[in-house]
Amino acid sequence: MKKIFSVIWVVLVLVACGEKQQEEGAGVKIDANKREKSSVQLDSQKVESYSYQDVLKLFESLNYTPERWKAGIREVPRVYLMSIPQRWKEGASQMPVVDKKRIFFRLGAPLILTSNEQIQKERDFVLAAIKAGDNQSNEKLMTIARKYRVIKAAQLALDDEAMTELISRVDIIPVSLALAQSAEESGWGSSRFAVLGNALFGQWDFSGKGIKVQQQRKELGNYTIARFDTPQDSVSAYMLNLNTNAAYQRMRSKRQKMRQQGLPASGWELTKTLDKYSERGEAYVDTIHQIMKYNHLQEADKAFLADMEPVYLKPAESQ
């Protein structure tokens, strides 16, 4: 039976075990059959959590468990972390590695799937416009084309070459690839950039509004690391970067070829094209493959979002 959860602000205190801090927020309706399995204090209006272990128990209450994953169930609840707290950086080094990874991957997957969901809607619109022959004056289509940097702001129409390029760019990023890169680039969410700016992928920023790099390489210019209001914004920006930057043309071409062959996009295969993502080149590709292999992430490419109202996780402020 499909479970429907209320939209909430859940207050989670991500601290090391034993450190007590309390904050109240609006609640979530959890399936009553699952309540006895969790020590998280639940009623119809609020959830209170005092440690990272309670975060795992909240996942259990949502039936978002390793056991279901091992059983082949790839459904992911719409659980959205609204910011990465300083206490995660402090607590992640003290908790068991398996717990750190479970929290990181299970909070990351809904963000990645949601960004892909939006991209898929854009892709469906583009394909429908082409099928209808409405590719010359469709205002929404032009907006998407500008977003994906296929045309300049002043252009009002797409020729056949531009349409072909747009189809290549407006496409999803495999979950396994995004999870592995976010783990590597953010130090499992504990890097200074992740904590200060919800930055999960180490994207550069030349606007002057980003986070200053402590050991900046002067030959690369006056760059900073982009900061974001939420982790979701970071994921969406990362995907747009892969889908537009000239450095990742090989990735887009390989993905398009897989589409033409009727194959699903494979994170493992697309990783092979990302030697330009890091100055480490092929060594970086090897690292991402190692993260995928060691953590069995390839199955994540089959994941899908649950049909439910979202649950928003808002870390409490320290007292």
C-alpha cells in the first residue's frame, strides 16, 4: 500500500552520540506500524532527534533501510536535507564509517533524483516540441535552450544543429556517478566548502561571491568555490555544469550514443569520460570507480523517487 507523508520541517540534530541538544519543529505523520522500531520521539506533529543515530532511525521509520535495498527495492523517499551543519563535520569523524556512508548516500540520493526529475521534464518538453514541429518560436523551448547554453540570449529560434545539441545536453546524470563524485569532492559532506556553502562538488566560481580557497593557485586566476543556499542547489548546478561545459562533451556524446542504442545511462561508463573534471586526470577516474565499486553504487542507477509528499530536514541550531 502506498504511504503518503505530510510536508514538514523536521528538526535533526546531527551531533556525535551522547551530545544532547534539543530543538522543536513541525511534525511528520509516520506509518504507525513503523513507530515501535525507532526511539525517535514521534507524534502527529513533531519529531525530535538528539544524535546521528536518530537520523538513521528516522530512515527506518520511512522504511528507507539497507535491508530493503539488499532485497532489490530501489524506491527512495523524498527526504531533503536543507543545509549541511558544522556538527556534521565534527561528528562524521567520530561515528562508525558505515553509518557515515549510509547517512551521506541516503540523503544524497533524493537530491540527485529530484534534479534528474526536473531535467527529465525539460527533456520531455524538448522532445515533444520537436515532434510537434514547434521548435522555432516556442518561448519555453528558447528558455531551456538558453539555460543549457545552446543559443545566446538574443536568439529567437533554433536550427536543426542547435536542436540536436539541445537534445544531447538536456539529459539526466546517473545517480551512481553523482553520489561517487559528491563523496570524493566533499569529503563525505564534511569539507569546509560543504559546511560553509553546501558545496558538494567543488565547482569553481569567478564572481567573487564564493568561498575563498586557502591555498589558491594564482595561475588559475581569482577563483573561489561556489556556495549554495541548499545542497539541492549544489546538485542542480553540478548537473548543469556537466550538461553544458565544453570539458564534458565526451560525456554527453557517450550518453547520447547509449540512448541511441537503447541502453540506460551508466554511471560506470560515463565516469570514463570525466578525466577533465580534475587535474588528476585518469587517476581521478580511477578514484570515482573505486568509490562506486567499494560501495556497490552501480545499483543506484535503478533508483526512483517514491510517490509521496516531501520531508524536509532542517538541522537545529546549536544552543
